[in-house]
Amino acid sequence: MSKSDIPAQPAGPSAADTARINGLIAHLENELDNIPADAPGAQDLRDEIAALKESLQLPEFDSYRIAGSLHGIRGILEKGKQTVVGEIAHDSTLLLDISRMLGL
């Protein structure tokens, strides 16, 4: 497999999208603050959000790592649908918005 066979990663979000993405992540964190800290999945969700924020701060845009974090967050929300953590996902399009702005 040559380098030309490997799909190129997106260049990363624009400055405007980065600001909006940070706002959406903050909104997700605020939603998480409204549930008990010991709720099933709450700490896992906090950890995935922290991983996403860390990935977005890297000097080089890493779409694979960011997509992994978004997938992890989505998985926790799906797994916890019947719990308090799942309530965050009911009317939330945050992950879709973030993914779209990142070109993922």
C-alpha cells in the first residue's frame, strides 16, 4: 500500500467551527453536570469528553482519534439510554453537529 492509497485526513475545522465545537462540548458538559456524579456511565462520559477535548487541542488534526472519541461518547449515550446519562441524548444533536463541523 502506497501513501497515495491512504485516504487523506481532513484539514481540520475552521476557526469559527472550532469556537462552535467548543461551545457544543461545553453544552454537553453542562448537561452532564445536571446528573448525579455516581450515575451509571457518568464517569465514562466525562472521560470521553475529556479525551475529545484533548484530541481537539493537539497541534496536528487527528480525525481518527477525534472520531474515536465521538464514537465512544455516542456508545455511552446509547448504552445508557434507559438511565439518567441517556437523558442527555434524547434531544441532543450535539455529536452530529460536532462531527459535521469536523468533516467526519
